[in-house]
Amino acid sequence: MTVGRWIAGAIAALSAMASAAAAQEAYVRVVDVGAGLCVIAHTPDGYDLLYDAGFRGGYCAQAVGEIVGDDHIELVILSHSDADHIGELDEILAANSADTIIHTGSERETIAYREAMDAIGRAAAAGSTIINLANTPDADNDGINDEIGSVYELGDARVEILAGWHEWDLALSDAGEVPSDSERRNAISIVVRYTYRGRSVLLTGDTIGRRIDDSALACRDAERWMTRPGAPSLQSNVLIAPHHGANNGGSACFLAAVDPDYVVFSAGHDHMHPRQQAAERARAQGVAWSRMFRTDRGDDERDASHNAPHQREWGRARMAGNVDPPGDNNIEICLGASARVRYRASSAWCGQPGASQ
């Protein structure tokens, strides 16, 4: 065999090995829907999770079409009823069937909520199993519905339900520190850990654990409950940051329990998310700046010098005067022998459908 043929054969073998390794990785995309959340996870054997459904503009629905190859989603979880988390559900369920749909059942007087509930009703009529936390039993009368602690097997992937409520139990908040109405709507978020081959992503919706102007060490509400003594482990390689990087989520106690290698902020040009202090708390936990990602990369929402420290948008990679549009900063996660995160590019990643488009 000539040296050239040997080298060519070796390169081909290495390429085949790399392809085989990629085929054993789960693919997760945090879709840039602007100010909202849509996460899609897909295993090599074709099992899919949709966690939240974006806001508007079709970005979440388009990504579902790219990634879900058979128009069938095994598990849909809606963290809570805010419009920026359920806005495209109607469009998605019109094009895809679903085995199981889990939601809080918390009612809202919004068009997005009515459309989402109508879509869930049609899915139920078509055979989907609907789990509404408003109707989930509490067999031991501890105030926690029995859905918490459930595990869903999606092929070789596992989805663990770690928190979630139909309505917020004020007994779980600090005495004298009652959350506002909007904070209560966020605190009920269904929090799940998605695990594939020992690597995990923690999906947190808009869960909260602080008040916006609290000290760095504050630990409250749902995040405190999830870090209570004896609670299931939260440790995950990748954290999808609570509440888009708002300063009332991502408390120090919660970050310490998750101990992530990467943090992803799903944010848009709205609400000054992610906040500088939220990013700084992640950095204090040991997450390198280079391992923090944001779907509003380069956004310059407001001059930081005009705001109090707890109000400032994270300034890393800010481009002066930039109003970041949705759709241009999708984030991809591979889970397998390791966990890897990057901004979506034209090259294939994880060997999954849609990863090279």
C-alpha cells in the first residue's frame, strides 16, 4: 500500500469514527424566537421533546419542521401560560401529532392562551394524552402534585419533572416576601431535566428564586424549593437560564445546585434580558464567559450608564445601537460522550436532522 493510499484510508476511518460518534449524540436547539423560549430535543433514534413554543413569527414552528422528521412529537411540555412560551403551539400542533402534552393549567386572558388551549383540545380529540397540573392528584396531601418526580423515557433520553404547579403556593415563599402577580405566574413553571447518555440540559421556563434587587446570596420561592434538603439532584451540564436571564432568577443557591458547564440565555430585544447581574452570578459559580450563550447576541437595549446595576442588560459583545432581530442566533447543544454548545452554523453538528441547514 502506498503512503498516500494509507493516509487516505486513515482519514476515511477517522471520518467514519467521527460520524459514528455523532450518531450517538442527542441534538438540542434553543431557537432564537426573540423574547421567548422554544427548545427542541431530538435523539438519534427519533424521539422528540418540545419544551415551550415561542411567541410569534414562526421561528419555533419552522425549527420543529426541520428537526422533527416524522411530524410526530413524543412529549410537549409548556412551562407556563405566558404568551412568549405558548405562542406558536397552535401552528405546531396543526402540523405535528403529540403523544403527551403537559401544562400547568394556569389560565390567562390572552389570545395566545385561548389559541393554545384550543390546540390542546384538538390534540386530545386526536388521541394525545393531556396532563394538566390543575387536575393532577396530590395523593399525600403535601401541596405538591403527583406529576412532580415523574420520568418520561424518550428512547435513550430521560425527561424528569422536577418542579411545577397549577398555582403558586404562598407557603413556599419567604414570610413577608410575597411575590407579585407576575412573579407568581413565573414561579409555577414546570422545570425538567433532559438527559442523554449521562449528559443533561436543565430547562427552567420562567422559574424564579429572587427579587430583582435582592443581594447576590438571596434564595427564594421555586428555586429555594428545588434546592431544599433531600430534593432530587439538579446537576446538569447545560442550564437554560431561568426567566431569560432576568435578575429574579438564577439565584446563587440554584446555580450551585445545578453546577453547569454552560449557560444559555434565551432573550430578545425586550425587558433588558439577560441582566448583567444574572450573568455575573453564573460567572461566580465558575461558568466561563466563553461558555455563556445568548439568543440576542450583540443586543444593545439601553445605555447601561442610565440604569441601576440590577437593571443593566448584560454587556458582553454588545454592539452599539444594535436592535437584535429574532432568528439569527439559534444555539445548538450536543449531548453524548460530552456536552458541547455553539451558535448554529452551516456545518453539520451532532449528526441530527436540521443540524446542517
